Amino acid sequence: MSYNAKGNRPFEWASKSQHTHVINDPSVQNLMKRCKFPSTNEESKNDVLEHSIEINTGASRDVTTIIAVDGGYTEVTVRKNYPSSKVAFFQFGGLEFSLDDLKQLGDYPFIHPEKMEKFKKLARFKLAIPTKATSLDSLSMVDSVRIPIIEFFNENRDGKKYIDTLKWLVFHEFKRKSIDCDSSLHQITFGSLPKRNGEIFKDVVVNKSDIDGQGYFVYGGEIFNLIDILRFHEVVDEELGASGILGYLTNVIEHIIIVHCIKEIVTRKPSFLKR
């Protein structure tokens, strides 16, 4: 490739000619036909319309309340002398507002923080996990990540725990209408479990009755947890750390909070679910 004598920058025509050669290559063309690229504005609009539902308004409106949950994380260095040693801090929060409030927000070109103050804020939840070159209680990297997540799911919040919600979800307990009408699952299959003493566990079937109130169960003489069905341990690496699970973990907890809200409504006042 030719370079400019003044700035060691490639000539524009040289750069483009190289790109053209690659793009026109038959193998690249075949690959591009099989790839999915980021959506255009029009494609994104169609995706939203395809998965949206129509809501009645006015006197006949059926949906009145909206609950939104959002989470985020920050990964930081623990010590300046050890830049590779990192932990991640998560924070999740929710808002409850009416359909009318949502329509008003849609009319604003910009949403000022003060306008959000009138919405009912749900409780905030926080979580911290080690992600790289950091050990919790001298445990392995996998267990240093698992234990804080297990503790987060077992934290008591107004007498309720997210581990119960996860159990309610994975065992389809919402399908149990009565003793005579029970379509819930009595066992589930874990795609894998964390390694123990070099032993690999794949496609493990676990009975619901074998899981205790904190999500723990015993298999092959080793202790595991219901959290392991999320398979975080497959991504966490003893050397590379756990940075690869942060986005996935954020998404999981956001959904668990939503499912928890649905579970509470179904359990206490099922008629409210339609609203």
C-alpha cells in the first residue's frame, strides 16, 4: 500500500482498492449472505411493530400500569498497583408509572430528570462480584463469582427471595392451578454443572424435591445450586476472569425482577395482571 510522505498515511485510493478486492471476493460474498448485520432504522421499526401489541385507550383501556426495570454495571480496578485485579458493581432499579405518563413522555423531545421524579421508584438492588485476578474467601474464580450471585438471589426482600422466583420459573410452578390440576415440572435438566476435582458434569437431571430453600442440591457427592442452570461457570475462566458474563448477568437479573413482580401479582391478586 502506498503511503503519504508527509504523514505516513495510506493514499485513499490505495486503501479503497484493497477493500474492493476483499469485498468482491466470492468467499466473502458468500459469507456476507449468511451474516446478520445491525438493523437499519426501518428494520428496527419493523421489528418493534412485529413484537408490539395494541392497547385499548380511553374508557375501555385494559392496561393502566407499567413497570420498567433497568440495570447497569461498572467494572473497576481494585488497586492501582494491580490494574489486572478487577471487580464489577451492578445496580438495578425499577419505575412504576401509568400509561398516561408514558404517553406524555412520548410527546417530549427530551426527558428531563425532574420529569422522572413523579414516577414511583421501586427498590434499588446492588451486587458486586470479582471479575479478574481477585479471589473471594480464597475460592476459585468460578466459585468467587457464583457465591455472590447465590447470596444475591437468597437475600431476603420483604420476606421474598429471588431464588424462589427462579425456582417458580424453571419448574413452571405457574402451571400448578391446584392439586388435581398440576402441569408444573418435577425435574429439570442442567446442561452442565461446575467442575469438581476435574470431573465434568453434563446433562444432569435434578428433582425439584432435592433442591432446598436456598437452591442447593447434592449430585455425585458434590454441592451445587439452582443458579448453575444459568451456566455462568461455562464462561468464567480462572485466568481470563468473568468479564464475559457481565452483560448476560445484567440481563438475567433484570428479567428475574420482572418475573418476580409477575409472580407476586399472580400469587396475590391474579386479576391485576391484566392491568
